[in-house]
Amino acid sequence: MSAATLLVVAVVVGMTATLVKFRHFLRDRANPAMRALTLGCLALAAAVAIQLPVVYPVLNAGAGFNAAWPVQHVLVVIAAHLIVVFFLHSTESHGNAAALRAVAVAASVVMCVLFALEPGARDFVHGPGGLNDSGGEPTVVGAWAFITFSVYLGTAIVAISRLSARWSRKAKHIRWLSLALGLVSAGALFGFAYCLHKFLYQLALVSGHTPGWTVSSVEGWLMPAATALSASGIVLAASGAHLDRRPRGPLRLWWEHYRARRALYPLWHRFRTAMPEIGLIPPGRVLPDWLLLDNAAFRLHRAVVETWDGARHIRSLVPPDDPAALRARELGEAAGLRGDDLAAVITAATIEVGLRRRAERPGEEVVGAGPGFGDGDLADEVDWWRRVARAHRGSPIPSTVLSEQVRTAHA
């Protein structure tokens, strides 16, 4: 991916982040973390947009001088400061916001003063005519302005990385937050590399050693990559709670029902094949049940009810103190299984043994022995039978127990 393409992607991500956070800002404007993040996204999106060749010439023409450089770099300082503030609020840290603001203001003032000393220097010019793209002899004020910028931004990135790691430790079990903070860390890595390169490059220029490459050949892709990754991660971190509270739409609900039914299908089909009488409705004549996409909620509910009914048909054939159940428990505990995972493996093994005994000794089961469907809500029932289906499909214990029982019966 070219640097120009990365820059466009960074602008799009930054603008999207700004729109998303502005909508949340309107709802949570009293939240200082949300306020800081919204303004930070706005500043960052504007700063990256200035880099576009269609933007900075218009800005310079309107101002009558090279205004793009100070405006862009001050916006980046503001964005970095506000994102640090967002992380301080989000991690409940007790950083001194006033001191951080004073440092950001001081860095901005130093950069603007250095720029004002020589505003026409090629160091500050965007595009092919500038020092970053074309190389050439630098000015001392230009080099020190960039050094000031890189030191402040690099320090802010280190602070963001440290606070992000602290947040990650507090919420390491939340998947969307782990992903978000991972994106922030990846962006911080690119951002720190950008600052380090700029700092060392400008120090080399000040000391009279001109590197054999241009600034843009390295930083032209580091900066957009850092922006796109960090903006995506920060917005996801801030939006995750909103996403979790958002009601499920019909498409997402259908997909969850269909996926759950598909996970239950092998176990449900085992029961339906062995005992067709448990079916609430006849099976499809043209397509297998798992390919039917309509009425996903009803079909899931039917699969759970029929699976429970099948289990009730064989429960009396393999009671909890049956040697097969005890052997399944022994093998499960030896494999390190505990709690629900152990119970699911025992259930899967007793199902296999029960179906075998039912086929060999028809009519011996006592239908309805033990509790049936309805002891928990549908979500609990689905979770349980999905766990049993995984054990039935993926664990070697059910087949091992069945093989041992068959050998014992024929010994």
C-alpha cells in the first residue's frame, strides 16, 4: 500500500472516528473522557487532512503565508494531549491534567516561535518543494522546531501506551476491549517509530550530517499507519460499551439463532435418527434441516426441545451411578476437566451408551425419568446443549466409554 493510499485511509478513519464520537458526545457531553476523546478525534482528523495535497494549498492561499505547518503540528499536539486525558479518565488515574496542558501549550508556543523566526524556510513547506520530500540544506530553527515536536509527541505516545497497558490489565477478559487496546498499541508502535526517526533525522541535520534518504520516504507511511490504527483502537475502546448496550437487530438475532442451531445440529440429528418420534414436526423432504434459513428462532427452540426429549428417553438406561457414567467421569477428571465441561463430557458419553442400549434392548427405557426441558431459560438450555454437542463431537471420551462398554458386554 502506497503512502498516499495510507494517508487517505487515515483521513477516512479519522473522519469516521470523529463522526462516531460526536454522536456519542451529544449523548454523553457531561462525561470528561468522552469530551476529551471527541475533541481529540476532531483535532487529529483535521491535522491529517491538512497533509492532503488538495487541502494545504487552499489553507496557505487563504492565510497568505505557509500556515499549514503551524496549524497542523499544533493540532497534533492538541490531539495527543486530549487522548492522554481520555486515557487518564478511562483508567481512573490521577495524573495532573493542568500540568499536562501546560506542557502541551509550552511545546506549541516553542514550535510557533521557531516557525515565526523563519516562516519561509523549506523545512516547513509541504509537498515536492519542501525539505521533507526533496531533501536539501536545513535551517537550524526548522530542525529544532521538528525536534520539539517529536519529543513532545513521543512522550505523549509513551504515556498513552502506559495507560493503555494499565487499562488492558483491568479488563483483560473483555474481548472487544482487548482488540481495541491491541490496535492502540500497534498504532503507538508506528507512532513512536515516526517520532524517533524524526528526532534522529533532525539531530543529524543539526550536527551537519545529511542522511541519504528523505524524511517523507520513511515518515510518509509511518504517520498514516499510526493514525489509522490508533484512531480505530481508541474509538473501539470508547464505543464498546455503547455497542454492548445496543439492541440486537433482526439480522444479528437471526444469525445468532442460526449459528446456535447449526452447532446443535449433529447432536440433535443423532437423536432424531435414533428416535424419530421425538420430532415436533416432520423433517424437510428436500433440504436438510441445517440448510433451512427461515424461522431460525423457532427451529432453534425446536432443536433444544427435541434434544431434551431424546435425552429423557435414554436417561433411565444410563443412571448417574452407571459404570459408563462413572467411567466417563474418571476419564474426564484425568483429562483435567472440571465443572460444566466435565458434566458435558459425562452427558455426551451417557448419550452414546444410552442410544446403543436402547437399540439393543428396545422398550426398556422409562420415558420422562428425571427433569425435562424447562428447568432454565432458552439461553441457558442452548448454552448447555452446545457444550454437550462440542464434547460429543470433539472429545474422545464418549467413543472410548462406548467402546469399553461394548467390549464388556460381549466379553
